[in-house]
Amino acid sequence: MSMQVILKKKPRSPIIIEGFPGLGFVGTIAVEFLIEHLDAKLIGKLNTQRLMPMAAIHKQQVVEPLGIFYDKKHNIILVHAIGNISGLEWDIANAVAELAKMVKAREIISLEGVASQNPEPKLKSYFYSAWQDNKKNVKQSKKLEKLGLESLKEGIIVGVSGALLLKDKLPISCLFSETKTGLPDSRAAANIIQAIDKYLNLKVDYQPLLKKADEFESKLKGLMEQAKAVSQQKEQSKQPTPIDEKEPDYFG
């Protein structure tokens, strides 16, 4: 495996929630919110040298590009990425599957955004279950339908979630929120947080939800802009430079 799973502790039979950069950055924002709301602790990371060597600093601490967090109260592992993971989707999916095997996860829940064609202002939430055991899959689908989520009957799922769905023997449930605005979409992320809260009974305080989502959106935008700037400077430094000009310096 080109990506290594590193754990400081190994929870028993947890639920794994994963959210990676995708449409509207819905999964990334939602998982970031859950990490802070549940006060989840960093217990590991997905390690690879294929990521651009860039360290983001937040609240005087280094942010793991591919962090693994744990909420002991609800026995939940949360996995997400800060930054671009293009080209690493299969590696990450393999690592998440390996993580699930290591901790004997009860379920993997994938959080994603889906393009909205709905003219109504209210965002809809959808689900897709892919459990190997058909009886459990039917039971899971009925449970999600009772929560007011619609079954996704047609669509294309790409990225880490798509790769996970193509793997066998994984108990995976995907939760989707419609997204209509530009990147990142904190409103859609708030919508999917409400869905995961109903499903797992996490008792999320909805009053500050959108405000918090906006804060995470701002934080994510800042990290994205920093990563983009470093990447552009790195690419520019590779271009041929006239003899009388110096190549620009960059950090990262």
C-alpha cells in the first residue's frame, strides 16, 4: 500500500465517518464541524509522500493533511483531508478500508455533496447503502428513509466515496446533501450535519450551526488559498527563467 495508516490508539468496533474534498467541499466542512463539536482527539493519520509537502498552521498547531480523529463518547472515528487530494482517491479509499479492518468498524459513513437540480430553496438530503449482507442493507435503507432522507436512485459518485463503493465487503452508507452555491458550500454542509445527527443521535446544537459552518468555510477557504498560492509558486519555479532574472522563492 502506498499510503500508511498510523494509529496511536485502536478503538474497538467504532463507526468511521469520512469526508473528503468533493462537490461543494461538503464532506470536508461537515467532518471538520463534527471534529470540533464532538471534541474529537487526533489519534493518527494517513501517511504518504505523494502529498505536496506543505504544513498548515491553525491555532498554533500543525494541521494533519490526512488526520484521523476519535470521539470516545460515541465511539466514532472521523477521517478527513485539508487540501487537494486529486490523484490519491484510490490510495485513500484503500487506507480507509484498511483502517476499518484494523479497528473492526461496524460501519463506514461517507459524507458528500451532490449537484442540485431542485428549483426549491430547501436543500434535500439523500442516502445510498451498500452493505454486503442484503438483509442488513434493507434494514439500513428503511432506517434512513424513516429519518426523511431520499434514496439516491440515479447518479454518479466519484472520488473517495466512489472508490469505497466499488470495494467488496464494506458496510458503507453514503449521505448526500444537495449543493447549489460555489465552493465551499457551508449551507449544504450544515444540511448534511443535520442528517448525520438524526442518524446517530449526536445532539448537535442547531442554533449556532450555520454560524459555525460559516467559520469552517472561512477557515477552509484560507487553507485552500494558501495551498493554491504555494502550488502556483512551485509551478512557476519550474519554468525556464531568463539569465538576468531570479527564480521566485517559496515556502513549502
